[in-house]
Amino acid sequence: MAGAPIIVADAVSKKFGEHQVLTRVSLPVMERDVVCIVGPSGSGKTTLLRCLALLETPSEGRVVMQGRPISTPGQETPVRQ
């Protein structure tokens, strides 16, 4: 039973100054999915999760929840409901 993802990282990139942490990461998460993000230390796992949780704003790309953009570059306050 396929449907729309409940949350999507859509080409999310994140820079801290000149340090590129994430580069165009896309990740759709469907309802009831179990997702594991693995990688070496410093590869951006926590930064991706912080972008999905609205604790960081992406430098590029967007985070979409249930079809609505909730975080985009330059957005001062992420959408929270």
C-alpha cells in the first residue's frame, strides 16, 4: 500500500561557514518505515537529523512533511504545528 511520504529531505545541503556538511541529501520516509542512518564520524548524520527535526535550517533544499514544506533555505522560523 503505497502513499505519500510523511517526511522528506529534498536535496538538503548544509554548510557551516565554508565547511560543507551535507550535499543534496534526499530521503523520503514513508509511514511505518524504520530508517537507520549510518556513516563514519563527521559524515553529517546528526546534521541531517537536526534539519529534519527543525533544529537547523538547510542551506539548500527543503524538508517536507505530509506534502507541506516545513523548512527551506532563508526561512527564519521553521513551520511548527
